[in-house]
Amino acid sequence: MSDALVPPDGPVGAQPETPVCARHSDRPTRLRCTRCERPACPDCLRDAAVGMQCVDCVNEGQRSVRRARTLVGAEVSNGRAIITPVLIALNVLAYVVTVFQSGSPMNNDRSGLFTATSMIPELTAQGEWWRILTSGFMHFGLIHLALNMAVLYVVGQHVEQELGKLRFSAVYFLSLLGGSAAAFYFGTVCQELAGASGAVFGLMGALLIVWKRKRRDISTIVVVVAINLVSNLFTNASLLGHLGGFVIGGLLALAMVRAPQKNRNLYQIAAMVAAVVLLGGMFALRAGALDTDAEVILEIARTCRPN
């Protein structure tokens, strides 16, 4: 047996035990995170400003960084719009069902689904309140659907990026109800309302306000809105429905962009609640005015409905 001295770290040439990844105990590695200095395998490392950091340090750093926000307080997102294509899909699906039921792409308003969901003031006043919402997903023929969905696709993506998913959804549906409320309150008894136009006009009103606040060019939006409103005078489209949606969408966006940064969410929620109260009051007042004999109301509704 040799009496030669052995170095304290082991014999000369001996290799120390290879450490293992802090997150994967079965993966030996000589790499380390430059922040926490824990061993990490290549799958657990990410490029950083200096060296490489493990995924845990990267996530911790992201949580400590304040996310950029839009003018109304929504988190800035570089991804694709989500709510806009979902709304388009729902409208197209509803149209396909009505076409299947009616057997006609242009006379789909004769389908059972369309009859049960379009907004007829007299039937709505008699308790069929779902019509004020469901009518926004019905369309009179393919052209009506295509025009609304084209505008929704273009405008909706911009508004969703500016407002964020929750605020965008609130503006869309409250604008839809705003169009229904205007047509219901100011319109004739024999008017039948259907289409996403009120909601789409609400999005255009919202985009107009947001871009104006950001000092972007709004001339294109103004021209599109003006052309659509003027065209209402020569078609059967509901001018009241379009105006109602436009006003509600614009006012909500105005409340959002002008809300003080402190308690901004509270102010914006209050604006939405105020819109709900206003629209609910319009529906209630008009329903009270139409509160006559039920049989007469149903007869009027059948007479007014186009064949």
C-alpha cells in the first residue's frame, strides 16, 4: 500500500460528481442560471440580458415588471384578437341554421329560429325579452350578414386591441342592446329588427373616440359611418338601431378614455352600469306604453310581420 499523499479533493485527474438540473433530477448538467446559480439543463434555460437564466427566474422577473397598458387600462397584447372571430362564428352559425330551416339563403327570415329570436316590439313587450339580444345574431339574407361581418372583422380587431377582451365584450353587447333599445323605444310597432349592425356601429363609435383621443387619423371612420347612415335612408335598414348602437358605443368609450387613472376600473364599471340602467328604463317605458290587450297585440304582431 502506497504512503503517497492524496489531495483533499481526491486523486489527481479524478472528476467531481456532475450536478443535476434543479428541476429535472434525472438530467446531469454543468450549466447554471446566472441569476440564482442553480444547475439547469438546456431545456430550463432562457436567454437573458446577461448570460442565461432558468425558467423560474425568468417568470419571477416577468411578474415584477409592470405590464404596458392601453389608453383605457387594458394590458397591451401583441396576439390576435379572440372575441372578434368568436362573435363572427356565432353570427355565421346562426345564419346557417336559419338557412337550413328555411331552405333559402335569402329568405332565411322565414325559419323557425329567426321567427322566435328577431325583435318584434309587441312580442318583446309581452315578455319575450330575449329578443333584444338574440336579434343581434339574426340577419336578413347573405348580403346583410356579409356586410356586417366584414365591418366587424376589420373594426373589431382594432377595438379589441385597444379595449382588451372584457371591455370590448361589454361595449359590443351594450351597443347591441343600445340599437335594440333605440328601435324599440322610438320605432314603429310594426318594425322587425335583426342584425349585428347596432353592435358594429357601437364598435365604430368606440374606435372613433379612442383614435381621436390618441390623435390618430379618424377620417376613414367618419366617412364609413356617414355612408352607412345615409344609405339607411334608401334601404330598409334600421337607422334608429344604428344610431342607438353608435351613441352607446361612443359614450362608453368616452367614459373609458376619460376615466381618471386612480380607480379607473371603478369609473368604467359605473359607466357600464349607467348604460344598463338607461337602456333598461327605455325598454320598460316603451313596454308600458304598449301594454294593451294581449290578443290585440299578438294580432298586430302577426299583421306587421312581413311574409
